[in-house]
Amino acid sequence: MDVILLERIAKLGQMGETVKVRDGFARNYLLPLGKALRANEANKKRFESERATLEARNLERKSEAQTVAEKLDGKAFVIVRSAGETGQLYGSVAARDIVETLSSEGFNVGRNQVELNTPIKAIGLHNVVLHLHAEVEITIVVNVARSADEAERQTKGESLTSADAIYGVDEDALKPEDFFDPEADGQDEDDA
């Protein structure tokens, strides 16, 4: 199906272009969300008459997204989750969790604006891309940790997946003698 784009859509085209898309994509996404019109003579005339209004609205949205991007630039957000000793989360951090964290900090971002192809399943610092507008994209840092103290340590560059970081024990310095009594003959006192 041929459609006229009413806004810039990544990997598809610019505002005003007539592009060929699959019927389902047009019917289920582009047309209902007002991102495109069917390409026919009446809609081409309608687009040309409304072009100035559409461009002004797009510019306004872009400038709003740019101001939010400037506020978010270089920020890191902490998400506290339960995790095992190896740093594996008992759950995961999804786009919904990132949106909740951003909204608690006063940023209004939609879940569809968070580019997270797979959920975060381990503690650490993770870069997450936010698409605030078709032309405005920003990367934030999500610090997933077991506690606020660990998040602060991770920010300083410390790895929290080793026994030293968790328990204060240097794994490399451990010897078998630390766990077993070398003078034990392998029999319990009850067996003798």
C-alpha cells in the first residue's frame, strides 16, 4: 500500500514522502496513529494544504524532545533489584521499569521510546537508548545494583560479581587449607 508520511519515521522516510509499505503495517500502525495517509489525490491535496501546520507541530515536538534530551544528557539512574552472588538478577529490568524510574525522577518518557531489545538480567552499568523524537535520540546509563551502596561502588568502577566485592574475601588468596584441616585423617571421631 502506498502512503504519505505525516512525520519522519526512522528507516522509512521523511515527512511528505510517498512510500510503499505492507498493508498490515499501514492499517495497524501508520494509519491509526495518524503517522500517514493513504496515497490518493484527495489526501495529497489535503497534505499540501496542511503541510505548514504539520511541519510546525513537528518542529515543536522536536524542540520539546531536545530540551528533555539536554536535561537527561549524562545522567545515570539507579535501579535496585535482588541478585545472586554472580550478579544474575532474580528477575529482570524491562523498559517498563526504566520508564517508572525516569518518571519518579520527573521525566515523562513513554515505554515505546525506550530501546531495550532484551531485558537487563545482570547487575552493572547498562547504556540504554531513548528515542524522544524521530530526530532526537539520547543514551542514558542505568545502574542496576543490589543496594544504593553497591550502586555507588559500581559508579566508581568496582566489579561487584566477585567474592571480594560481596564478602570482602580475596578469592585468589584462598588456599585449600582455609577450608580443610590438613592434619585430619579423613575419619570422624565417632567412627573410631
